[in-house]
Amino acid sequence: MRRFFVFTFVALVLVALVGGLSYFQFIFKPVMLHNIISKMVAPPTTVSVEAARSEVWAKRFEGIGSFTAEQGINIAAQVGGIVEKVDFKSGADVTKGALLIKIDDSVEQADLKSDLAALKNAALNLSRQQQLAQTGNGAKANLDAAVAARDQAAALVDKVRATIAQKTISAPFSGRLGLRAVNVGQYVSPGLNLGTLTRLDPIFVDFPVPEQDINKVTPGKNVIISADAYPGRVFKGVIAATDARIDTATRNVTVRARIDNPGHLLLPGMFAKVSFDEGAPTRVVTVPRTAVTFSLYGDSVYLIVPAPANGAGGKSDQLTTRQVFVHTGAVNGDRIAISDGLKAGERVVTQGQIKLVPNALVVVATGDALKAPPVMSKE
């Protein structure tokens, strides 16, 4: 009997101990933590804010392209030989007809003298046969043979003169020479690149346009072009032509614009940014580009709204955030158009979104928003 009472007592103690620990772990502790956390208020996040504006924008096309020369060639020889004279400097401007390279033609000059002598002899023989034919003492076949011999000798002279002319390379048009790739005494073979000649004024810029915008591109339309080599400077041009075919891989058509380049500032191969008006100006709602958060799930902005009286902190004069998904449109400088989801006058967060969550308390920064430096650091 005594053992029974001891066993019962120990069992009751163990049950009470397990029950107490379970109550503390699963009932008392969660309630205590919930009360502590509910009384904790996260400090407001400081953000920069700007009101959405209603602006009148002209719908613009913006694209990228490359500058290309109106005329540009690789200087090459039609016949091989030893270079006797190089009469140009790298990067020099030349006019049409200026001598560039002369290849040794001493052999051809000797052949020319021989052929000229043969031509003279053939001409004299033809003259004698004509005199004989006039007096009736010469055969018609001899006269015909003399005419053929004279013509053959004349053709040989023309051939040698053409070869001599091919060994004198002149500028086919006015332009700027590239780097020289030939030296005196060098043997050059036909087709070998000896340098470049490029006409720089005017110059073209080629850029792709989506097929759905082809009807907005017409010859004579004004375009604005900028180059990274000249920041802040714009160049004006006009659309000259469009390609006759659309690229099946990209569904784009190549458009070519013509630009006057009197100072030869623009060079073929430069990167170009092209823009032109697509239609009449329209009124749009715009915000700074930094206000929009881009993601795979959609583009969104954070609105600044008054916190409810029964919200966190319990103060109606506090501000909170509300995430709104929007549809973005055209971009103009540092501002972007919002086509849906936002109204003019609504205040949006422009800096500090990375620290925000919906319904978070915020404080509006009193100073100016951060601005990008005019020159980016090289570090």
C-alpha cells in the first residue's frame, strides 16, 4: 500500500510538471511575446517624395544606330608591282584626282615605246597599200591586212597605256584618308588594301525601326541625333530612305538619315542616338524614373497616404505607404509617363523604396533629393 501511494504521488508531480511546462511553452509564452511585439513600433523610414505631374508631351520615337559614310572605299591596286611613290599622309584631306600612290611602270613604258614604233610602221605600211590600191597596183587583200595590222598595233598601245594608268592611283572623290598601309619599295598585289578614303560630309546614320512604326517614317522627316563623343550636343538631320526589306529575325526595318557634317566631327562607326516626333502632343501623367520599381511581376510605385487613426502608432498625422501597380509609357529625360494606375497630384516615393514595405510608416525628407553627379566616378 505504501508503494502505491508513493508511485501515485510521483506520477502526479510529473503530470503537474509536464502540464506546467506545456502551458508556459504553448500558451503563456506566445501570449507574452505577442503583447511585447504588438507594443513595439518600427521607426519611420525617411524617403524623398514628389507629386505626379500632368504634362504635355509629344510622342517621340527613340532608337540607336551607327554612323556610316556616304562614300567610303579601300584604296587598292588593280595590278601588282613595286611602289615607287606614296604621295599622301595618314588622316589628310584630299580632293578628287589627287595622286595617292604610283607603282613602278618602267617595264610598261618600254613596252609602250616598242608598241608605238610598231604602230608607226603599221601606219606607214597601210599608207603604201592605200597608194597602191588607188593606182590599181595593189591587191585588196594586202590593203585589208595592212588595216588589220595597224588596228592591232593601236590596240596594243591602248592596252599598255591603260596598264600604266592603273599603276597611278588617284583619289576618285574628295574626302579624308585613313591610316597609310603601304610604303615605298613594297610589292603590292592586286586587291591589297593600301589605305582608306572616306567622304565625311554629308554623313548617314542607320537605325532600326519596328515594323509597326513604318508608317511614321517618311523621307524628309526631321530627326534629332546625339553622339556619346559630344555630350550635350545635338545634330539635326532628315530621313533619306528606308530599306526595301524587313529583317525576319528582328522584324525591324533599317532607316537611313542624312546629316550635314561640315566640321567632320562625326565619323563612320560612331554610336548614335536618334529621336523624332511620332505624332501630336498629348497630356500625360509623369513621375521621376527613380519612382518606378521594375520587376517581373509588374511595375509599381509607392504612394504616400495618411496613416489611419487606429493604425500603427495610433496617430492620424503620421504617413504610411501604399504600393500601386502602374503601366509605364514613354521616357523623356529623367521622367517617365504613367498611362494607368496613377493620378496627377498623388505623391510618390522617389528615393528609399528599397527599405519600404506596404503600410510602412515614413517621414518625408526635408532636403532636396539626391542628384546624379555631372561626371560619374571612374572608381
